[in-house]
Amino acid sequence: MNHNVIITCAVTGAGDTVDKHPAIPVTPAQIAAAAVEAANAGATVVHCHVRDPKTGKGSRDPVLYREVMERIKASGVDVIVNLTAGMGGDLDIGPGENPTAFGPNTDLVGPLARLVHVEELLPDICTLDCGTLNFGDGDLIYVSTPASLRVGAKRITELGVKAELEIFDTGNLWFSNQMIKEGLLKDPIFQLCLGIPWGAPADTTTMKAMVDNLPAGVTWAGFGIGRMQMPMAAQAILLGGNVRVGLEDNLWLDKGVPASNGSLVERVVKLIECMGARPMTPSEGRTKMGLKARS
């Protein structure tokens, strides 16, 4: 069991959730405010996507990322910033016998284009989504090939940014371990992402199998989506890991009660304390993850 727990709050994501919740953060001001809210509630790390302020759709615009980071810094709240580098991997396969007639949800760019904002802003942490995945029941695929992952991993390491490896299935973990063997990654963090159709299911057996294949001594966290958010947080703590909550992964505090990022962090803090553990401060989290001190 882990008695000193890093809490990550994923404050907005890029999914089609704006019309499913009364207050999904969309603008840079809203996303930064959500990050500050999460930090004040006890989050060690905030994981940030950005959205097009006009449409609410996920965006890769470095200008939006810069505004979010500047607003978080200007707040004076100490929190570790983790920016997604997963945008730009969406391939909307065409219908029926026309698979190359790619659909309107396609946003597919190369590995370095996915890192433009990371190059410019040098956050504490950025993510690397470690494999290709059938995303839901339709024709949307998230594309992240071995060749592109090697390029992305190498560049993140060169930039001196800590990589958080997003693991959606067991093959993702297998290949992540291979990149470490090849020297492309230096002391990365692992995030076990459970419950996304059709990746790894959110259950005890699957999380345990993944944990058993992690490199020795690595810092890792795990989460489940929707109603499995808190159960998988408890499971991760029991297995020696850290936790992630937030509106990216779960919109509800209780049945019929919309969550906020702050309320989800508060609930997981209570869960951690009820298990006899304690949440880590951002300063403690930096030490544990080997991050640079905040300037």
C-alpha cells in the first residue's frame, strides 16, 4: 500500500462532454480556474488539455496552452502542471467500404507536431499515449505507432520534461518498457488508464496484472472512468500507486449530482485519509517524481 499519495486532477479533457455537464471548463480562464480549484482542494498535479473557446472541442493551439499556464502561475497557487501531448492522434475511419474517406473528427499529425506546445512552454510533465486504440464503438481510432512513439519519447527526454506514459492496454505497457530499455525515456511516470472502450477494463485483476509488469521502483498512478473513478483510486493506493480524478474522466459526484474538479479532489482526499494514507503536497510530489523545483 502507498501511504503518501500523489493526486492528479484531469480538469477538462478533450471529449464531447460540454453538453453533458453544466460547467465543463472550456476557455483558458475556466481551465486555469479549474486547475487552481483542484490545487486548493488538495491536488498535487493538474493535467490540462485546452479547448477551442468557440466550439468547446479539443485543441492543439499553443496560444491557449500558454494562457492556461500563465494564469495558473499568476494565481500564486503551487501545483505541478502536466500538459497533454496526446492531441493529434485521432483518425476517423470512413464508413463501410470507404475506410480511407476519413471523417470530420480526424486530427492526425506527426509526433513532433503533437509536442509544439511542450517545446514552447516546457511544463513539469507531459503525457505520451503509448499505443493505438479503438476508441469507443464507432470508427474512431487513436493512432500512436511504435515509430512515432520512439520519436516523441526521444524529444521529450531531450527537452528535459518528465514523460507520463499513458497506458490504455497491456501492449502499451509492453512497448513502454521497450522504450525504456532502448534508452529513449528517463525515469518516466506511468499512468494506468482503465475503462476506456476498448482498452483495458477497470477491474482489480487488470490493474494488478499491469502493476506486476511495471519497472521496479517506478512512480505510477491509476484511474477508472465514470463510476469506477473512486473504486480504482482505492485499488491503486492498495497496490502501491497514486491516483487521478477529475472531470476528464468522470462527470458525477453522486448519481444525478454533477461533480466539480474541486469536489472530486475533496472526495479522493477523504478516501485517502480513510485508508490511513495522506495526500502529497506539490513540493513533496516534485521530490518524489524527480522534478525541478518551481521557479
